[in-house]
Amino acid sequence: MNKFMNKIEELFLPLANKLASNRYLTAIREGFIAILPIMIAGSFFILINNVFIGENGFTNKLFGMPFTGLTELGAAIVPATMSIMSILLTFTTAKSLSEQYNEDTSILPSIAVVVLFILMPITFDGKMGIEYINTYYTGAAAMFMAFIAAIATVELIRGLSKIDILVIKMPDSVPPSIARSFNKLIPVIITLLAFGVLRMITNSFNLPLNDLIFKSIQTPFTNIVNSTVGLGVIYLLYMLLWGLGIHAAFIFNPILEPIYLASLTQNAAALSSGQAMSAIMTKPFLDSVAFMGGAGNMIALIIAIFIVSRREDYKKIAKIGLVPALFNISEPIMFGLPVVMNPILVIPMILSTFAGLTIGTLATSIGVMAHTYVLVPWTTPPVLSAFFATGGHLMSAVTVVVILAVSVLIYMPFVAITNKQRMVTND
């Protein structure tokens, strides 16, 4: 088994290191982190409107009086957060990339947002005499275009700024902030012209660039991620990397989170419009069924140690790691036992992940577990996260308790093996 782990390490470690240090994935990851509080706040008001004070909320069921007047507050906040996701991501991703290059963090991100709007289709309403942009092109459906606009803008302006003839030199007496703006004036104009021409080309085929990206990249990738085989391969690699001591979230989250966030937004939009929710794979769903206590349902390993382990070192580390695991922080257990580079514990970590995904998916498909539509913080304790992410659905919490119990059963025989391992070592 150790030879197998060594082979996996030789195969994936170089690639994983390259991906983890890739500046574009880093920029996307940091861009997401920057807007996360806004997205969670928006989801909070979706929860309030639909679960507590709306027509189907607790106040109506308990007192026969929905506080529909208060729903206007949430109705004003939710679109202002969830429906401008791509605009925010364009700015934050471009800002992160600019920081990595030690470039100005206000000019380039601002231009990136302008580029995003250049690429968006504008609809003219002849009756009203106004032009408008559909929020479809500013929300989750345009996230891939946001990343492209952010990265392409920063790289193009940087490249053009290295050509001396395109840089306007200002006298030393000019304040540095003003000088920087004029230094990039010509590169900015050329960049805007380039994307304007791209817009004209795509419009000539009656196919907005975002629609082209959505059909050729985002939709196929979503289908792969949501497929049984695709999901299996992704999370097998995810847990194997954790088993090698590599923080897999740094590598996979920039790739997966746009898909999962789009699915979550799709569910929230369906709920608001009175339609059935259909997307199963969302970030809160995965956090609820496969990341209880951290990657590989680490809290199940802690419980298994308390039940069957006879190793004092394991019990002490489990006690130390229990409180962090209640908030889905797995590092004390992952590196303390360790699980890392320990084939005996990596195997049940993989099995527990697949068990959680399988049970959760089946339960959602048959209606036992509700669809997730609220973006709860990833630090929300296990079981509670499922309850809140599904809008207070009790059976969803029960389903997660079942998954936790199954995960404990998966870990127990492997923890028992570590008892024998210690006994052999002591002899």
C-alpha cells in the first residue's frame, strides 16, 4: 500500500504543486473569498424570506400571519448581492491578479469591469426608450466570462504597457497617482477597442460571447462535474491529494466553486419564482454530506477513535481536534494523527466521501433530503449546515445524521487496525 501511495505521489505531486501555485487559479480563489461574505448575506435573506416571514414561512404556520411587508427588505437585498456576482468577481479576480504582478489595484480591476460590460449584450426597449442589461449576464451564469474578462484585461494591459511607444511619460512634477493613470491610457484604449471588436464579431453571428462561453465551456463542464463518473474521479483525486498532505481545496475550489455557486443560485432563483429546484451538487450540499468536520468527514473518524481506539496518542489528538472539527477544520486530525501519508486512514477517508455523496444524492433525488439553496458559511457545524442550507428541512438533517453514522462505521474497522499496528510496533 505504501508503494501505491508513493506512486500516486510521484504522479500527482508535481502537477498538484503547479496548479496550487498557478497565478490564475490563485486569483480566482482569492476573488471568490473576497465576495463570500456578500454571497452568504444574500443567501441569509433568501432564507429569511422563504422560511421565516414569507407566505410559507414559520410565522404564517404558527400565527397565521406572514410578515409579507418585511419580505420587501430581502427582495431589495437579494438581487443586489446574488445578481451582480459576475461584476464583483471580475473586479476581485482582476485585483488579486494585479497584486500578484505588483500592478495598480484600482485601474486594472476597474477596466476589467468595463470590459465585462462591453462583452455583455444590451437590449433596447423601443416602447420605453431605454437600454438595459439582463441580470442573467451579471449573475452566476456569467462567471466564466467574468474570469476571462479579468485575466485577459490584466494580461493585455500589462503586455501593452511594456511597449515604450505606447506609454505616455509624465514629468516628475506630476503626482504618481495621476502619472500611473496616464501611463496606461493608450494600453487601456487599445484593450477596450480589442474587446469592442470582439463584441462586434460575436454580435454579427447573433451569439453573445457569454452565451458562446456558457454553451461551449460552462455547460459541458457542469455536466462533467454533475455526472457520476466525473464526480467520482474529481473526489477520488481530491482525497488522494489530501492523503499526500496537499491542501486539495486550493487546487480544486477555483475550478469547482463557479459550477457549484451557479447551481446554488439556480436553485434559489427557482424557489423565488415558485418552480421546482433541480440542482443537487452545490457547495453547501457537499459541505453537508462529505466535509463534516473537514475533508473526508473527519468528525466521523474522531467518533470512531472514541469508540474503538485503544491508542492513547489517538485519543489525545482526537480530543484536541474535536472542537475544530465541529467547525469543519480538519487540520489537527489530518496532520496530527496523521491521516496524511497513512494508507490505513486514507482509504476510509475516500470511502466515507463516496458514501456521503451517494447517500446524499439518492436522498435528494427521491425527496427525502431537500435541495440546498442557502449558502451557509463552511464553518457551520455538521447537521446544522444541512438544516439551514435546505431552508430548515428536518429530514435533511436526519439524512446527514445517517451519513455520519455510516461514515463512523466505515472508519471503525480501520481505526481498529491501527490498534494492532501500535501493538506490533510496541513488540
